[in-house]
Amino acid sequence: MGVPNSDCDVLVVGAGVSGLTTAVCLAESGARVLIRAATPPAQTTSSAAGAIWGPHLVEQSARVDRWGRETLAVLRELAADPAAGVRTLSGVEGTRGVPPPAGQPEGAPAALPGWLSGLGAAPCRAGDLPPGFASGWRYTAPLAHMPTYLGYLHARFKAAGGHLETGTVGSLRAAGGEHGARAVLNCTGTGARDLLPDPALKPFRGQVVIAENPGLTEFFIGLPDDTTELVYLFPHGDTVVLGGTEVGGDWNTEPVPAVAMRILRDCAAIEPRVNGARVLGHRVGLRPFRPQVRLEAEPPGPGPLVVHNYGHGGAGITLSWGCAREAAGLAAQALS
């Protein structure tokens, strides 16, 4: 399958959830795959994700729906494997604002969003909602503990013969040529803004607090509005991920203490058991938002074929398997 003196058939640039999943698809299909990434998986934006399945900060389109459904099916299968770090969990997504109009049950939202239709969603009863929330949905969705899940994907990639190296890339085609690859997969997330460059890509900064779990068994997501910020609580066994933020254009990857205090305050207002929970760490990630996900092959030219798979916003894990399979299929055309 390879060419003489080549290190790989395909070079994947980026080791977040999109890069790792794409690399797994290619390696398990028999290609020799090398990942090169500026940071290892545990230091990517993906490792900071709350990581519940659901389209967030991403285009609304038929293709996003398709990628999401494909990924949902895979994550449900992976929930049966303890090593994957994926579980299906029940919880509530709530909306603040005015109570529903007269005649409509308290706690009932206006209409079921299409993406919730496959998650057994039901309108919340008033007692399901914390103070300040007027309506919401209760549903069950896959939730990934990202440090575990990224480690699982990396181990699966290595088991299929793949290799990962850290290092920066100045040019996709040049990096591919350096390794003798016939295809290069660009899974660089926010890195694509400067690498390509792609001015359409914009970071949405997310900061979370990792704390000891005081006994939470369900997730909660509080959607932001004009006066309040996004808030969520995702329990993972002994720990809980508390968030969050959604700040467009903010490139700061260092935790901000005042923001952490605000997150803890907002989460404790929803779940008082969080008050006084021991803080174990802080994570920051930059969601790679783009008006449209970029998943396409560049026109063939000199050097390896370049395939782009980035711009998933806050839906990286939600679209990961659907996008990875499509991107791997495009790359496979260069290998046949």
C-alpha cells in the first residue's frame, strides 16, 4: 500500500477527538497512519470538553444531523465497554426566562428540538428545575469522560499499528511529503486559523472546574441567555466537571481564577451539594467554531491529497465518528 521509503500512507495532523477518531478509522481499515500534533491528546481542547452528545455551537444542517446520528450510534455501543469511558446518563437541560403561557404545563418548553427526538426526551416537571429556570427537557445521552476516552482512542489507534509524534506543522502538503504520505488529514481545530490560514474560524473559549463529586448521578445543563452564562454539571464517578464559559474570540488558554469562582457559584446555586466540594483541577479549551464545518478534499495537486476535517465548534465529540468516517473515505481515494 505504501510507497518506497515512506513513513506512512496517511498523515493526520491533530490529536484531539477528531484527529484520533479519523486516524482510528484509517488505521483499522489497513492504512499506515502517523499522527503529528502540537500537543498530545491529554493537552488538547477535547480533553477539556464536557463531552455530552448534542449539537452545540455548530451549523444546523442535514449533514450535521447525519454525522450526529452516526456518532450517537457508535457512542451507545462504546458505552458497553468500560475501557472507553463513555456512559449513557439521564439529566435535564433547562432554559431560564418567563414561565410558559397559561394553559401550558409549568416546565414544558415550546417545541421539541429535532436532535432530542432520539434521546427519549420529555418535558420537565416543575420539580425537576432549579430556581430561575422556567422550562426544560429531561433526556438520556452518551457522556464521555474525555481523559479516559482520548486514552481509549489512542490505545485503539496504536493497536491498529498507528504511531503518534508531537511537533508543529508549517504546511500540510510539505509535512505529508516529508513522511511520504499520499494523503494528509487536517484535524487541527483552532490551529487551522493560522495554519491555512482560515479567517472564518473563531475560538469560543471554555473553562471548567474539576471537583470531587458530592454525590451527583445526573447531568444538568443551563442554557445561557442575555444576562446569564452557560452552566453545566457532568458527573463522572468520583469527579464532576463544572462549567462553563462560551466566550467568542478569546484565545486565552490559562484558567482565570475569577471565572472559576463564578462557575463554582453558579453550579452551587443549581446543586447546593457542590458547595465546599474539593477542587481537583482546572481545564481550558478553545472550541473551533466556523459558520460551516469544513469537511472536504482539496482539488488534487502536486504532493499528497489534503482532506480537511475541522470547525466542529462545541460538537466535536457529537460529530466525531460521522465526520471521521467521511474524511477517511475521502483520504482512501488517494490510497486506492
